[in-house]
Amino acid sequence: MKQIIIVGLLIMITIVGCTMQTQQPVGNNNNNNNNATQQAPLPSGNLGIKKDIAISGFAFDPATLTIPVGASVIWTNKDSVQHTIVSDSGNEINSDAISQGETYVHTFNTPGTYTYHCGIHPSMKGTIIVE
């Protein structure tokens, strides 16, 4: 009886282990890189650090965020209207319109201060400081 239980447990552990190894993280489908809801793979450089910014009440929260080089920022739209994330100068940050519940991810690989706004609602402003 003990042998049957042990064999059963080993089979369950093997099945769970195989299942976990074959699953891929949600959002890493690279078939369409222009889709704002897809998340780019995290950088191998800076520990895969991710920081979140909520878009809520027609504002970026937090409005200013300091991150290390190689970190990724994930903007999540919690408003019922579409928003974009666009660099004030240059094209470092440039998202398509994202709807409620969708995200935009960008990895910052160069130190500096990046100011941005919503292209649809220019009064919405934010700053990313990359150190």
C-alpha cells in the first residue's frame, strides 16, 4: 500500500514539474510587436526590475518615478477612455492608444530624465528618471 502511494506521489510531482516548465509567461508572445498589450521580455541586465505606473483619473500615478538602468516600466490604463504614452522630445517612449485594462511596457537602457505625456490628453504628464 505504501508503494502505491509513493508511486502516485512521484507521478503527480513529475506531471506538475513538466507542466510548470512548459508554461510561458503571459504577454511574451512576440508575433505582433506593435500590440500595446504585449509585454516585451524583461532585460537580462538589471535583475528584470519592473515598476508600475497606473493611469487613473486622467493622471499618471506616480507622476515621477526613479528607476535603475535596465528596468522596465509598465503603464496600466485604469480609466474608461484610451490613453497614450509619448515622449515630450524624441521618440524614446511611444505607445499606441491603450484601452482600459491594457498595458504598455518600456525598458530604459540609457540613464537620463524622460518626460512624457498622453498624446490624447496633453495635460497628463509624467517623468521617468533613469539612474
